[in-house]
Amino acid sequence: MRKPNQRPSIPAPGEGKRGEEGYLGYLLRQAAGAHRLRVERALADLGVTQPQFVTLTMLAAYPGLSNADLARLALLTPQTLSVIVANLERAGALARKPHAVHGRIQHIDLSDSGRALLRTCRERVHAIESELTEGLSAPEERAVRRWLVGVATAGTSKS
């Protein structure tokens, strides 16, 4: 006679250790994963991934970056960023140009079609961001933002 398979049930997000009883680090990762999935789904028909969206966003905010700088800003490995940049360049969303002084360094900028793509992506992601803050007062949202920045900058030097 076989014993019935008695696997423990996995709690849904928001339950048990996946809820308010959970470790903050785990809850941050869980929330980040859920947010990334929502962004991926919102941008899927545009052929844009969440890391590609971040790359486009950082290039718009800080034009003329090198691959290394862009990787640091986008929180990606240089190898991953190289693939993303190559794919975005192949799609016509990015343009590379040599550095004015250091010819081996290449600056990456958004093309006109890249700026148009980013505008469309931003509209969709803005809707998701608005849902994140739904139910929060302006002071509560500022407190959450301050806390998240504090978590991200804890232990980093200010030099």
C-alpha cells in the first residue's frame, strides 16, 4: 500500500511567510518579481522586456552613456546589457557613436524611433506605477520612496 503524497501546500502571495509575517528582504523580492511580471505583460506586444524598458529609460535620462555606465544604472551585468543594447540597436531604437576623444568608447543614444517606443512604454508603465500608489496619501508615498532609497543606499559610501 502506498502512502499518499503529502507535500506541504505552498502559500499564496500575501499568506504565511509570503505575507506580513515574512522577512522584509523576501517581501521586497516578491514585490519586485510581481512588478516585473506586470511590466513584462504590459509591454509584451511591443516586443519590449522590463530590462529593455529600464535601459531605454536610463538612456533618455542620461544620454551618451557607455555600456559600462549604462549597466551600472540599469542594475544589469555588462554581458546582459550588451545583449540588450544589440537587440535594441538591431530594432532601430538605439544609435551608437564614437566618443569625441576616445575612439574606442562608444556612446549610446536613443534614436527617434527609440524615443517614440519609450513614450508608448512609459504610458503603460505609468498606469502600473499609479496602481502601486493607489490608496497612499502623498506623504505616505514619499515615505515609501524614502524608505526604498534608504534600503538601496544602506552601506554605500557617500564619497
